[in-house]
Amino acid sequence: MARVVRLATPPALRLVPDGVFDAFGWCASDELEWRAPDASWDDATPIDGSDPARMVFVTRPGAAPFLPRELACLHAFGLGLTDEDALAPWAIDDATDELYAHRVRPGDALWLAADNLNALFWGLHDWAHFHSHGPFEQRAWTELQCDATALAWLWENRTLVPLAEAAWDRARRDVAVLGRARFAGERLALDEALLEAPRLQALCAPPGD
């Protein structure tokens, strides 16, 4: 038994400088199909930069044959997966490049399996990558945009997930720690205002709101 949830993933405002992406929002994001086993949601997993356990993008039958693949059941459990293919977890960058090169909408090719907050956050982070192509030459800035977009989408869907405001804010603070480390690694300073709660909560607001 699985929950099937269509998460709203509306286009997000760009926070990063010109040139970080060469095709920001090349494909307008709209929703992400997310599946998780019934009664197994865990919102206590920290977002600490470790590999997200029990998360994988499952490929739709016949879609995107150019994507590197592994068996989905090796990474996602409790969903009745058997011989379904999934995007190889090491191939997120490849998928970002290839979906853009072939102009394949991510939603036409993939759905997300994830049963915990860390996994869902990184799935949404990767979903942001898939919709905005870039050369990945400015890693800290590239990841900041995807972090911010993922947090904004978690906020948008907090009732559906479900995710309490306190758990969302804990995730936001965890993500800020990772962002500071990336910027420090490139001898840059992170503008903390970019990850303040009110700014993230409004990141997907329609113009004029």
C-alpha cells in the first residue's frame, strides 16, 4: 500500500546571479508525483548532507531511455516495486544534462519514491536541478538555488506531506548550515537573508501577491 501525492512544484524566483544557470526554468515546473509507503513517513531525519536513504526517481515505462538506470527496488522499499527501473542515484547531474538536451519534461519521465524528510528534501532539490540547466561552475550558488526552491516547495506542500512548521524550520536551519559550508569552501560568504523563512515562503508566490 502506498500514498500517491501530487506535490505542487510551481516555478520559483531566481535568487542567484546571472550566469549561474544557462537555462534557468527551461521547463516550467508544475508538480511532482511522490509515493511513500502508508504510515511510514519520518520527518525527524536530519538534512546533514549524507546520501538520502530510501529515495530514488523511478522512471516511467518507455520514457527517457537515455537516462542511466538501476533497479528501483534496490533503493525504495514498501512500494511493491519489483523490476521497475529508476534513475541511477549517481546520475543526477547526467539526468539534468540529458533531460535538457532532449527537452524531456522531468514529470513525463520520473516520479519520486521517498519515505523520510531528508529523502524528500533531496528529491525536491534534484527536481529543481532538472528544471534549470547550468554549467555547474559555481557550485555554491547552484546548490543554493536548488536548496531554496526545495524548501519553498516543502512549505507549499506542508499540509499534504504532512510537515509541521517547526519541522520545516528545522530543515531550513539544517540546509543553511550546508550552504554556509559550500560558500566557505569557495571562499565566499553566504547572504543569510536568502534563506530566511519569509523569503523562502514567498519564493513561489505569483507576481503581484
